[in-house]
Amino acid sequence: MAGILIFFKAPFKIGDVVKIKKYTGKVERMDFQSTGIRTFDQRDITIYNSDIMSQSIENYSRTEIRRIELEVKVGYGTDLSTAIQVLEAILKSEPLVREKPKHSIIFKKFTEGGLMLQLKFWVPRTANILGIRTSIGFKMNQMFDEETVYSPYTKGIQTDGELSHVVGAGKSKLKTYLAELEAMAGKVAKVILPEGVAAGSPEAAALAAVPEVADADEPYEVEAEFM
């Protein structure tokens, strides 16, 4: 009976990304008795339909856009207007952050280590939310340093010319290191097989046939804290 009700109400379909009970993943199979979900860490979960009928179901595939909320903590002594301008510039630089609905940057609260700001912005459902979060975090770290926006647990610190020179040298080394990492990543083009599995063997073919579950498809929990 539970299976019939699920098919009739259609809260999800095969291929949808859902969260049922504590499991989040793609719906792979449905029958009158149970529903199969493939999680993003490659676990195959079978949930009986009678359990599904008594649970709340989060379907991440029904709407075309999603809102992301990020909490950003800045240290006391930071010029808030400068910090907000930097965050505005970062959001506008992200091609997948939608102009409408418009994003918002608000002051949330005072904390022991600094001031808590909150970013709310919208992205397409199909966007790689983890990638966008990583990109924004990297840009914040870089631009905050350039604009003297202080990290939490610090106050404004006056730096002399010698220390500024050291910081500049550190930035140069960081850019070189990141360029080397990117070049190395470009060379990694083949699948590394487990020990004892020969290329072209049935075992290698089975590994290649594993269903693709990309991190880009994984829904991201709404709130995350930076810095």
C-alpha cells in the first residue's frame, strides 16, 4: 500500500537527488516494496516504502535554483564597509551566482572572536555548489589579505615595510606553488587501478563501469562558516 501511495503522489522519481531519513543520494530504483538510493560516497541504501511514508522527504531536484547561506567571520578592527565591498565584488565575480533573486550581505552578530556576517545568494540547481563555495573561500582569503580585512581573533596590526616585503614574497611563492599544482593535475589523465588488477581485464572493466556520482550533484547543507 505504501508503494502504491508513493507512485501515486510521486514525491520523487528515478534520478532525483533526495534526502530520506539520514541518507542523501540519487534515487536508482523504485518498486512497490522499497526504494534504492545511491549515496555520494557510493553506498547502496534500500529504504522500505513503509518507512518513507512516515518520513519527511527533501527533493533537491524539483526546483531550478537554490539559495546558499555562508557565514563569514571577520576580526574586530575591520572596516565593515570595506569587508562588505569585498564580499560584493566576490559574489559579482562568480558567473553562476544569479543576479535575480539578488544576493544579500547582512551583519548577523557579535562573537568572541569577531563580527559575524552572512551571505545569502542564489545559484542554479545544476551548479557545482561545492566548487562555488571553494572558489568564494579562496577569493575571500586573497582579497581580505589585500584589503586588510582582519581574520578572527586578531585586531588591527600595524606592519612595517620589512614585514610587508615578507608578505609580498610569500604571495609570490604561493602563486608559483599553485601553478605547479595545476600543471601536475593536468598530467594525471589515467585511472589508477588497484594492485593486482591488470589493464584490460574484466576487473578493470567492472571498475570503469561504476555508476558516476559526482560531487557537483551533491546538495550542500545550507549554512557553512568561513574563517
